[in-house]
Amino acid sequence: MTTSTVTKSVPFHVPSIGEEAIRAVTEALESGWITTGPKTKCFEESFARFIGVRHALAVSSCTAALHLSLDAAGLSEGDEVLIPTLTFAATGEVVTYLKAKPVLVDVDPVHFNLNVEDARRKITAKTKAVIPVHFGGHPCPMHAIGEFAVANSLTVIEDAAHAIPAKFRGQNIGTLSPLTAFSFYATKTLTTGEGGMVTTNDDALANRVALMRLHGMSRDAWKRYTAEGTWRYDITEAGYKYNLTDPQAALGLVQLARCEEMWRRRVEIAEEYDKALNSLEAYRTPQVAQDVQHAWHLYVVLVERSALRIHRDQVIEELRQRGIGTSVHFIPLHLHPYYQRVWGYRGGEFPVAEDYFDRCISLPIYPGMTNEDVQYVIEALRDISKQFRR
């Protein structure tokens, strides 16, 4: 393969939106309900059944879901929340919304999820919650995190942005902790374009999230424009504007019906990558624990420095020149200017996350990838491993 003869391209992600989804969104628009309405309610009920949880509350993003979850958990100014440094900006910034402190924790060297031993070292009298992130769709060790939380009186709020449909020891992610936040962003395994969901089995937490997601207005205020509703409502708290819309929910319902099917295709792609790349010394493939179901939101390889004479950045460039889109998940939070300026973090404090970041490449993995697409990516990686062998 030479870059001068490249005629094919494989983007990093293409959302799986078919005619059925387009019809569903169109019907929602034609219904007249173009904000939160009955379709959103149906999506919540369907998602709750799918996960196996009492309450599912639809919101505008996973960021909103995390923010509302921290609020429901009673986080207040001066409190501290443990989060992995290897995560997206939202996991940390929502803590600051409530004037609390995000306390960063290193990750484990196998699955790159929150390192419980490092978290234990970061506990103080101000620590009130822990947010494990199911990185890439591989569930965190929730038994250890649960025991750690109970021993230290912490609320567990799972960041499950990558984790539909993931399972830990046979249980769906979304059923294990007091609060779980999901993402339906454009690149996720289930998308509504933008959107998110909070799941909980706790009635009081659910009521608080429902109240605060729409201006602190009394429950089911969206019904005020229906025959069964009333124009009168009460504002009982200073809430937020975090509601999902019916056209988004219509898309979500179609996606939810296809969730297992789309997941199975992701599994097939991951298995093809594994089979081909495990024989190459240049890359380390993802490891999967025996007691989990991986959602395969991401398929991340690590460049082996001992086998290649080029850096990860150049591997990404070589793939780009061959028409292959990739990404990097994530730049650890402690390396960003904000976390260094405001919270005093510095490079070198989280060696596992930093080593991972210096070597990681997220490869394309989405249901619409053809077998030809997958093989094209594999051949490109094989070609790079030969061309730049150390």
C-alpha cells in the first residue's frame, strides 16, 4: 500500500442512521411535539426496561446527566470528588459547577479504568463521591469500587458515556450504583445526536433529577400544553435547562431497538482487529476481563515503542495519509492548562495515564463498517509496522 495510490477512505466514525430513524424523526416533527413530550416519556420507559432499572430520566447530554447526578447526591461547595485523569472534560468540569474540587486519580495499566488503590490514597475528610468511567466501554471493577465507596461513605456516580450495552458480572451497567450517567452523543453506541440519560433505582434521587432538569418546575410540567395538563406550575428550586426533545427521543427509540444488533457488529469488528493485530509486535490490543461485557465504543491500540521507530503521532499521520480516520481518547486532564493553573496538577504525577496517552490510537469501529473497511485498516497497520520496524 502506498499513499500515492490511495483511493479508499475509512472515517473514524459514521453514525448508523437509516430510513426508519429518519421516518421516526419526521413523524415526531409532524406531530407538533418538537420539544419534550410523550415521545421522550416513551424513550425513558423503554430505556429503563432495556437496562432493568426503575427510573431513566432523559436529558440534553451526558454532561447534564453527571451534573444533575452530583446535585441529587448533595454535592456542595468545598466537597471533593474522585475521578480518573483519563477521561473527557465533562467528568471533571461538572464537579466545578457545584464549586467542588475534582481530585484526579491514575488508571490501571490493563483496562485504563480508575485505579482503586490510587483513589484510596486520595481520600480526605472532604471526599463525598467517586465517578468511575467505563473507559472505551470496558466496565470498571465495580465490586472493588462499591466496597471502597461503602468503606468511605462515598456516593458512586458511574460515567457510562461509553457503556451501552456493557455488563459487569452479568448485570447491566446502569443498575449497579445509586446514579449512572449515559451519553447519546453523535459518536456513541446509541445516539440521539445530542442527549443523555440518568438511571437510578432510588425514587428520591429520581425525583430530584426530574425536578432540576427543567428549571426546578414541578414534576411533569411539560404536560401544561396538553389536554390533561394545566397552565399552573410551581418553581421549587433554581434548576437547569437540561431536557431532551421528542425528535431526539424518536431517534433514540429506533436506536434502542437496534442496540444489540449494532453491538454485535462492533464485537465482530473488534474480534477481526484482535485476530489480525495480535500477531504484530508493533501494537498492543485491548484486553478484556472475563467477568464483563465490553460495549466496544472504542477500540484502542497502543503503539509498542520497542517495535516501531516512529512515535504514535506519526502512526496517526501515516493512517491519515492512507485515508483512515483515527482519534485519541483522551489527553489526561492533569495535562490541560486549566487543571494545572487552577488545581496545581503537573506532568509526571500520573505515570500510567501518561504512558497510555503517549501510545494510544482509537481505530474506526462502528456498525456501518464493511469487512473490506476493517481489512483496509488492518492492512494499513500491517504495512506501517513493516515500513517502520525498529
